[in-house]
Amino acid sequence: FDRRDGVIWFDGKFTPWADANVHVLTHGLHYASAVFEGERAYGGVIFKMREHNQRLIESARMLGFEIPYSVEEIDRACVETLARQGFDDAYVRPIAWRGSEMMGVAAQQNAIHLAVAVWQWPSYFDPAERLKGIRVDLAEWRRPDPRTAPSKAKATGLYMICTLSKHAAERKGYADALMLDWRGQVAECTGANVFFVKDGVIHTPTPDCFLDGITRRTVIGLARKRGIEVVERAIMPEELAGFDECFICGTAAEVTPVSEIAQWRFTPGEVTRTLMDDYAAEVRAHAKAAAAA
Ligand code: PMP
């Protein structure tokens, strides 16, 4: 991935892709003092870019550091990098981290860096499998108590749990893993939020110890616009037997149907299909409106 063509916005400068390197004594690498975003552009326009870049700034604050760029400057870095890369539909990855001036747990003096990379990432899951519904395992690892980690930050350190869970699932032939939280309640997948449908009503876990995804909030809005009831509540894994449909959503995953989670089976149906279509229409309408403005 590090030997591609193109440029990466790196501390305010466009740097050739292969030269966008950091020192091995970077604090962010040793102690996970790094936060990032995942954004998608459709038709050359980044969907909900301001919300993502604002969340990046807030994630950094939750880790105790201030990104030395305003949200407007981060927005501009994303827009210009997308334009330089020349893609209409693409994934946008800003990342901020503590640098390498001091080594040790404490790194109060270390400079804060910011980079933005853009690449094409068409479908997060195998397209054929995605339409049938992906197979998801139940992870052994759990989302931490908010008193254990800043669980609402999009912080790199929290992804250790996600990579462990996703690798374990893939070794068993699954596409992804569903993680419970420290209380044993259903939380989220390794890069997406989860939704269930029963008798036409949507149920989704209350995001009190995991990312309240921007896609999650968009999908809840789209469902309510359709008159579909959405209930946010604590969901226990035993309840999974009683749901008809299941889907996950996130910037990269978009709306993806789920056909099974461990021993539980779901049939992608009317609600999932409607929201897949509505989400696809919403991101395109957003791009059209921005182009017309
Ligand atoms: N949970 C996790 C662990 C994620 O990585 C993501 C993707 N950023 C999400 C949920 C969904 O967030 P969003 O809709 O803001 O992309």
C-alpha cells in the first residue's frame, strides 16, 4: 500500500505517496496516540466531510491533544487531496498523531502531525457476498468500559480489538465479527454499527461505549423519514434469535446486509433493501446538491 502513485497531504504539503513516512520512534506508533477518520467521496464530493473532520478534532481532544489545524483547514486538505488524486468515488483517510521528539509514555512536547490520504476502495466486503448478506462471527473480544478507554474516540488504539476480532473471524471463514461490550450487550462490528429488524421495527444498540457512526445517524434519519420506527436500546445476544433482518453500516461498509451471526440466521428483506437504496440515493443527492451550489 505504501508504494503507490499520487500524493499524500502531509503536515501541509503534498508529498509523493511513497515518501510519506514517519520515524520509527513516533509516539503514535509506540503508544497509540493517534486518531483517524474514514470518509467517502461520491461524485467528487465528500459525504458529511465537516462532521467527520469535526469528529477527528474531538477524538484528538479525547486523547489529550489538539490538532494544529482548524476544521476548515482539514476540510480543505481533504478536498484538495481528493482533487489531486483525481477520483470521483474514493475513500478519504485523515490521521493525526503525536510525533517523535520525546520517547516514553509522556510526550507532552511532541509535535502533532496530520496526514490525509485518498484511495479507491469500491466495496468493503466482497460484492457478491454483500448482496446475499455477509456471514459474521461473534467476537471473543469485547468493547471496553468507557472508564477503561476513551471508547467514543476514533482512536487507533481501540482498533487493536477490532483487528484481533476480524482476523479471528476471517480465519474461520467469516467476513466480519460482532463484538459485545464489557457488560455483554451487543455493541458493533469491527468497522461498522449494527441494526436488527423485527416486525418492521428497527432495533439498534445505544452507542454509549462505541462509535455513534455518522452513517448510523444518517440511516436512522432515513428510516424515520420512511416512517419506520427506530428503537435505540440495550440488546442482549440471546435476543438475536428473534430478529428477522440484520444489517451493518459505516462509511466504508455503507449499508451491508447480514445473513448470519454465529448460530443466528437472518433474511435480508424489505427494510434492509429500502435503506441500502435510500443510503445510496442520499450520498448521490448530496453530491448533486453540492455540485449545483
Ligand atoms: N464502528 C467502528 C468500529 C468503525 O470503525 C466505524 C467506521 N468508522 C463505525 C462504527 C461507523 O462509523 P461511521 O459511520 O462514522 O463511518
